Amino acid sequence: MKIKFTNLAVFVIFFGIALIEALQEQNWLKATLFLALGILSFWADFESK
């Protein structure tokens, strides 16, 4: 079970920054959305192989 660096980098950059920004704005709906999309994306990387 090896994660490709590119997938991990995109995950951290896109979802991580979006989640941090939403938490700073205290926009809980947006934060929940980005967290759920991030988890779904991360899970899809493991399941597709």
C-alpha cells in the first residue's frame, strides 16, 4: 500500500489549506465540506488500487 507523492501533495495543498481557511473564518459548513471531500479523496486513492 504505497501512496504516490503527487496524490498526497495535492491532498495536503488543496484540502488542507481550504480546511484551515474555513476554520479560521469559522465557517463550519465549508470546513465540514472540505474535510469530507478530503477524506473521500484520500480513501479513493487507497481503494482504486
